[in-house]
Amino acid sequence: MSAVSPEYERWANRIMGWVRRRGIKVWGLQGRNVRPDLDIALTVVSTIYALPGALAALEAGARGRS
């Protein structure tokens, strides 16, 4: 991110921190963090956080795949 600009890196880190504080971890590379009831399969990320509305949609059957 810093290759884009220092301001972009600060902004992206601030946004990611906001999502981590308000979201719920629903998928991660560590087995204990995987939610088998959700349709998520991404190979390019290590962790997925869902905000409350997105988590409700995933739990209702929405796809979370790329």
C-alpha cells in the first residue's frame, strides 16, 4: 500500500481497523476460525470480517465467493 502513497497506506489501515472493530471474523486460514455454514472460498485473502448486515445475508444463504 505504501507504494501507492503514504496517505493511501494510512487511510487503508484506518479503514481495516474500523472493520476489524465493528465486524465479526467469519473466515480465516486457521481452522478454528472457519465457518463451514457460510459459502466462502477465497485463495487470495487470509481473513474475512463481515459487518452485521453482511453476516446476516451470508447466514441467510448469500454467496460469499469470488
